[in-house]
Amino acid sequence: MSPFQTPIEYLKGMGLSRADVLKKELQIATFEDLLRHFPYKYIDRTRFYKIREIEPELPHVQVIARLTHKELLGEKHTKRLIFQAQDDTGVMELAWFQGIRWVEKALIPGKAYIIFGKPTFFNGKVQMAHPEIEPYSAEVLQRKGNLTLQPAYSSTEKLKPFSLDSKGIQKLVATLLEQYAKDIHENLPLYIINRFKLVSRVEAYRNIHFPEDAAALNEARHRLKFEELFLLQLKLLKTKLHRTNKFKGNIFGTVGNYFNEFYHHKLPFELTNSQKKVLKEIRQDTQRGVQMNRLLQGDVGSGKTVVALMSMLIAIDNGFQTCIMAPTEILANQHYQTIKSLVGDDFVEVALLTGSTKPKARKILHERLESGDLKILIGTHALIEDKVQYKNLGLVVIDEQHRFGVEQRARLWRKNSIPPHILVMTATPIPRTLAMTLYGDLDISIIDELPAGRKPIETHHLYENQRLRMFGFMKQEIAKGRQIYVVYPLIQESEKLDLKNLEDGAAVMSHEFPAPDYNISIVHGKLKPHEKDYEMQRFIKHETQIMVATTVIEVGVNIPNASVMIIENAERFGLSQLHQLRGRVGRGAEQSYCILMSSHKLSADGRKRLSTMVKTNNGFEIAEIDLELRGPGNIEGTQQSGVLDLKIANIVTDQQLLIQIRQCVEGIFEADPQLALPENQILHHSLQSKDQGLSWDKIS
């Protein structure tokens, strides 16, 4: 076993109580965790300031000065020790409020010291509280030259009483490297190290913690980023290769009557070139005798459901059953209504299975599924219940897959002796590098054009003092026969957040749009399913003109007559969510609008989000900016995945490196799929080793 798997309590100078608090606070449980607890910044100790040069905005300064005299001030609890320190340009004051007896003994007036700390100013005089201080000599200066960039480690208040502040952690890392640096073995082949001009692994770990200089730090960072992204891509592409070899797939050899009848006689519009391209990719996948695993990305309203339906018709033409699994009843219902309206009543049998399906209907559905008569089943996670048995499941479509757990999804594959083909759909546009990292073992298809006749949604940002203008615009649109969504971030007022809440909003709307001239639907997550459905149906049937809602309408509502989306406190929503909400309108031929309401108080990020929404309708452009603003861990669906637990690499700033590495790893597997060549044995071993800290499943 590698010594780096050793529990942290066994490190010299650690002890059980310190180990326990380190595990709880920073999740550092092993030597490896400590080794990979990288500094978050470095303090430049190369420069010595003269006292006269010190400015208030400097975060830290280092001076060489002689202690002149000391004073002990205050009584018992207010006691403080003050030293004057002087160089040839001025005087500064050093203060201690704790550990006074020890400091008083250690420091000798008249001697020169190296003093380091954060400067403050009082009455024009430089002051420093609790500075780091050590005697000055030529030898010390020489030694300090070896630690020119001092590492700063993240810590917490609870760690400080255990001497585990940044300085304490630095000492532990120094001990670890002193004892075990010799055990840091290489995990990349020599030809990769030479090709990409990487420093050795041991050198990288030494210089990431204790850099000799800025150049050494940059080389160390580059090596460790490269390694992290390389091993991630190696794992993803190995999984993809393994699945291709292991999981045989049913062959959909023919395009028959169902597909042709639908395409030539039922499809109510012309497919876009993007849709045709994706269908071609799916067609090729399902002819190879290997299980298809394809991610279909497409902006809201780009026509993913039609592509899914036509793929299902190819499966049905080849004697197979199909299903669509959606994360919510609203979305499952939406797919059911859309597909029923496209195929009609006498073309192919389509059924809906959710938690609300009555026992009698469920029993009939189960029988028709087992007999093979039922060809298309649409539903929620009810589809994965053990009672749901298919005769011959050939294709599974999963919508918004990040909302399902791995085990939930994997239960669907077991519904057939040969695993069904998998088509994963998402309306959350994912930037290329994030998709490469998060879904790197899936093939990716993108629908990047909207159906013909769709007009881009006009987006406007209005402030609170323009509310009357907004009301006037709503009345104009309602007079044209259109309908309007008004979305709020909260249901009830929160003392902490000064947000327009739904209950107040509904009251204001009722006052501004009184019955009987206007009718309002109210929908939020706390309603019972039948209440929510009732309110939704009133809006769908045009019995109400305004729907006041929380974000429950973010997915799964398709009402072509709704042409205005108003988002209250828009600055409180993430870009991805704003874009999803905007996609609820613009589904008909009429011009649609999105109005973002906000207060005048906006953070820089909030302002950028709203200006991005006004500027572009392109989901992929929006996703790139969202990634820059929020980072990958906060993009919807990636936080809980565990895949993006990157310690040092950053897929926003390291995009080019990731693309370069991806191509390199693809080349390695092309030449040596089993990693059997002698020079690739080290990669084979790296894949087997536990020290990547990543958790994987055979299905992404």
C-alpha cells in the first residue's frame, strides 16, 4: 500500500485530537489528502521594505529593523506589549495582545529582527499586530532566500486552537515532504513527460508547497494541472472504450413504416439541418451492434423531443419498445401531450406512467407492456419500479439526466437482457470543456438552431421604478389575446431576503388586473399535484391570462400562446435558470418578450448576468459566461456528480490544456486500447490505483 493512504493521525507531530478536527473541518483524512491540500495563495517574501515605503493598501510587508524600546500597557485583561522598531528611514510600532510573557522573554531591545505582517496606520504611524519575527543575520537571510514565496493554506476558526492555522498546516506539509517525498512515484509515462516538457512529480509537489521562485511555482502548477486533467480523461475514455467492447447493443437494421409514415405524412414542420444531423448520428450508432450512449444537447425549444420520437420510431420499426424518463410529473405530462399530438390516436400506442396513475390504469398498462403491445411509455422514476416489465426494451430516452441518481438510471438498463440504447437529453447548454469533463465518456450531439418560423425572444431589463411601464405592456399583450408568466424566487416573505415574494406579487397583480376582466393562475411547489395541475390546465385552456409562479415552471410547460415572461428579482437567479425560464415563451409564431425586473442595487456579477441575457439568446454563449461567473461546481447538475472534484485544474481557465490532453489520450487509446505496451504500463497502473479520489460508475 502507498504510504499516502496512511491515516493522517500517524503523521509525526499530529496526534488524534488534531487529526479529528482536521478531518471534520477540511476533509483531510490521509497523507494524500494533506499532500493535495494546495496553498490558495503565496506571500512574496523576496522583498524587504523600508519603513518609509510602507503604504496602507499593502497586504503584507517585510522589514529589517532594530527594536528600540518596549512598553507594557493596561491591566490584566487589557494588557498589551508594545515595541518600537526602527530602520534608517523611520519608526514603526509592534503590538502583542496575547502570549505577552513569551514574546517579552524572546525579544531583546537593541537587536535587529526580520519583521513580517500586515501593516495598519494610526495617526500617520505604521503599526503591526502580532507580526512574525525572527532575529536578523546573514545566515537567516540566506535561508530565507530558499523560501521566497510563502504558502498560505485555507483553514477555519475551529482549527486555530489546535495550532492548525495556515502556519501550522505549512509545518505539517513540510514534515510530510521531508519524510515521504521519496515515495512520490511517477504516474505518467516518460514519453508524455518529455513531449509536454513536464517537471517530475516529486519536484511538482515540492514546488507547489514550497516554491523556490515564481518560475518553479508555474512549472509545478502546470504539471499538477496536466496530471489531474490527463488522469480524468484517461478514466473517462477508458470507461467509454470498456462499454463499447463489453455492452453489445441491439441492431436497428431497418428504417420502416412507422418512421417513414411519420416523416412523410405526420411531421407538421420541416426538420432543421441540426435535427437531421443528430438523427443521422443516432442512426449510425444503432446499427453498429454496440450500446449507444449519446448526450443530446439542445436549447429550450430546439426540437429535441421530435428527434427523440423519431429515434423511438426507428426502434419500433425493428421490433423494440421504448421509453422516456423525465424528472417531474409536469415534464412527463408535457412529453406525453407533445408526442400524442404528433402521432395521433391510431398510429402507435403511447402511455403515461407517473405516481398519479390510478391502480386500474396501471394494471392494464403493465399487461400491455409485458405483451409488447405498448410501444412508447413515458413517465417519471415510476418507470424503474420492479413491477414495470418490458417484453423487449430497445431504446431509453432520459430527459435532464442530472436530476436522476446513478442507481435510478442503471435500473433501466437491467430491464432487458441486451442493454437498451441510451439517449440522454438536456436543455441546459453545457460548454464544450465542461461536457468533455462531465460527460466525457458519452458521444455528444448538439441541436444549435431553432425551428423555422421561430422569432428570437426580445429581452429587456427594467428597474423597480419602471414597474408602471411593465403593467402597461402586459395589458397591451393581453389585449392581443396573449398570456403572461410572472415568476418569483420565493413563495413567502423572508426576513433575510428583501425579495418580491409570490404571495405579495399575486396580491399586487390581482389589484392591477382585477376580475372579472382578468383571471390569474397561481402555481408553486407547495401546492398538491392535483391543485397544481388544475391551475396549469386553467392557463393552458386560456381561462386565465396571467400565471404567477415560482420556478416550478422552469421545465415542462409548453404553451405557444404565452408570449411574455416576467422574472422578478432577476438578479437573484443564475444565468442558466434565467435562460431556462425565458425558454418557456417564444414557442409560437408571435413575437415573444422576456422582462427582467431588478432593484438598482446590483453586484458586478448580477449586472453581467442581466446584460448577458439582454444581449444574447444563444444558450451555449450564456453557458460559457455562466461557467466563468460561477465555476463548474455550481453549474446545475455538476455539484453532486463528484466528477468535477478538481483540486488544482480549472476548466474555465485551462480549456486549451484540456482540449490538448483529450486529443493526446484519444491518440493513446487508438494506438493501444488495452494499455498493454510497456511504455503504457504506468498508465494501466494509474487507472487501477485508488489515489485519484474519483468515484465512477459504468454509466455516467
